[in-house]
Amino acid sequence: MFEKLLVALDGSPVAEQVLPYVEPLARDLKAPVTLLHVLEPLPEEVRAAYLRLSLPLEELINVTKAQEYLALHARRLREAGLAVEIQTITGHPAEAIVEHAQQRGFGLIAMTTHGRSGVRRWTLGSVAEHVVRASHTPVFLVRATEKLHRVTAMQRLVVPLDGSPLAEGILPAAQELATRLSLPVLLVRVVTFPVTIAAWPEGQSYIGELMDQMQREAESYVEALTQRLQKSGLQVASHVVQGEPAGEIARVARGKPGSLVAISTHARSGLQRWILGSVTDKLIRNYGGPLVVFHPPAERPAGP
């Protein structure tokens, strides 16, 4: 699944914050890297004005400059021993990235969740959001910061689960990723406080009993998954915690430096389950460490 790595860059230093992660990721996956820059098409009125004034369109869409920019970063990655190609394409960034990854058979898209925008740049925050929602290709995300953060070597794969079969759909891909990266796996199950029960006047007396029952069920659930994954040869541990899902997942991952969080973009919700889609959104915005986002097989979009 992870045979080829597509790295989306918009020309900004902020977007380049994904590159320190690309080097060890590609090396451990033994995957060739393609650096991609998407040139947005000119608005028709701008194109018409330039043609009317006999001005060169290359001043607005400078393919050569984009290629030189990609070549600079490609050279640095090649010096680190990676196989690297560069590609420039024209289109609307999110759609172009998704379509390019799908058509060329990439196994992983890597990008930051924010980038500065300008005349010839796209806002990577919204682009990343659209790519995550539309792509059937897993997306490796790094939240960009104003100050360059220290890159910690990935030491474990943290896999949050909500108890639903749909959320478990990413386990085969997560298992393959952990195996390829030689990472142990930590399964995290968050038991969420039942707000609907708490709002029920008679429910207060049942909260403690209910939470204890949910805790036992969650521990039994992750223990069964742990044993199943251990049979494949993986080193697997589990952790059950009570609280708000996104916050607790982030807290667990931050407490273990080098955590790569692998999460689904959606899972069904119920009395004892949380909506994993919204949890994923919160983690992308607030976790700060690297994430890889999967669409479960049953939920994968049909196309860009």
C-alpha cells in the first residue's frame, strides 16, 4: 500500500515543514518520493487581459520557477539517499492532488495542514482538509507552526478506536504501516461520559455504575484486538482512558514522544461511541504531532 510517497508543496517555507518527516518515512518504507507542485489555472479575465495587452502569461504561471524550487528540495533528499522525482501540474490544488495520487497509484500523500497563501500559492490548511475528505489514499499530516519544531523520530503507532467495526476498518492498513516502519502499536480506547444519561434526572445514580461497565467493556474490547494483532508478530499494547476523545488521544500521544497517530476519518456513533470524523478534525488542528489519516474501506470516496 505504501510503495510510493507523494509530497505536496506550495512553495512556502511553512509547507516545507513536512520534509523533515518525509526523509525517515520514505527511507523506512523504502518508497520513492515525488515532490508535487500544483499551479492554479489563471482566472479567465486575467488570462484575457494579459493576452489583450500582449503580456507573457509565464509571468503569472512560471513552470520553470516551480520546477527549480522542487529540484532544490529533491537534490537535498537525494543526498540523503532517497529516490526522488519532481512534477508540476495545473489545476485546483486539492482536486489535483487527489486525482494525481489516485491515477498514479501513490500509497501515501504527505503534506502540512497549513501554508501561507499568495498570488501563486494556495492555502494548505483548506487544501489539506479537502484532500483528507476526498482522497482514498492515506494522508500523512504535519501541523505547521510559526517556529520550526524539533522533529522526533517516530517510535510508535497510536491507533484510536471507538468500538465500531467501521473504525476497525483501518487496522489492516495500520498493521501494514507499523510493520513497514518497524513500530510498536498502541491501541487507545476512550470511554466517553454519557451526556444523555447525565441529563436524565434519575440518571445521576447510574453514572458511576455505567462508567464502570463501559470501562470493563472497553478493556475487554481492546484486549481482544491486542491479542489478535500480536498473532501477526506486531508488538501491541493497549490503553483505556475516560474523557473527551480528541483531548485524551492527544494527551496520550503527547505523553509518549515519537507517536504517530493513525486514525479514521469517520465512524458511526452511538450511546457508547464517538463520532470519529469530528475527533479527527480536532486532532488535526490541536495535536501538533504527525498523523496519518485513513478512510475505512467501506467509507472510501469513489473519486476526487
